[in-house]
Amino acid sequence: MSEKERELGEKYWEVIEPVWDAISIYDEPETFLKQFQNVSHAQGHLFATHWCQSEVCNGGFYQFFWNSTGVLAPEAIAGFLVIGLPDCAAIVQDAMACFGSGYPRERSERIALLDQLVHGEIAEEELFKELDDKFFIAIGDNSKRFAHAADTYAREIAS
């Protein structure tokens, strides 16, 4: 099968699949960081951007930050920059800004802050609505722009 015939997203998945189970987003932030540092930079960038775009496209930034995946938000920013999607990186950075200075990698801290932000004032789905919409546009229809950029990056590091 030629490169052109490959399914969109297949090339970048080949890079992260070998480390998929080697990085846990479900344990303590320290565990995540230690495991993340043990994979190549390329694998880490693709792993973080994959999780971020998957979660945000599934349920918005509120879901991304509320779930365990929020632990890797800083790595997602770096990953989006490296794979050539600086607009996505900027949107993630803007979403992270709601937590103030010192991003909380600990899930319980993020949840507590999210609860404070939505308590009685704004619905969960409205908290990040504008940023969600910007991200959906930036990532491309059905995440095609992301998959193309991630595949291109994966091919570049393989050569």
C-alpha cells in the first residue's frame, strides 16, 4: 500500500501504538511525567496531541480537563506546536488559563476549580463554548487537519 492509500491517521498511530500502554494518564501526575519522559519526544508529542484532540472533540475542554487526560495539557501544547498546529496550541493555552497561574496536573484540583467556575453561574457546557468552537474549527472536520499534521510529522521523523 502506498503512503497516499493509507488511511488518514494511520501513520501517526504507528508511532504511538508501541507506547500506548507505557504511559498512564490515570495514575498520579508524577507517574505520568516519569513515564512520559521515558518515550521519545516524537512519541510524546503525538500521544499528548492525540489524547487532547480526542477528548476535546468528544466532549469539549470541560471533559478534557475534568477527565484524567487533563494531566497532559502542557504536553499537548508543546505537541501541537511541534506538529505544526500553533493555532491549536494557542487555544489549549487559552483554555488552561481559566485555572490561573500554575496549572493543576492533579485531577482532584482541576475538578475543584472547574466546580468553582461553574457553581451556579454558568453551565458546564458553556464554560469553554467559545474555545471549544474555535478548537473544532482549528482541528478540522472530523479531526482531519490534526490527522494530516500528525501523519506528516510522523513521516518526517521516520525519514
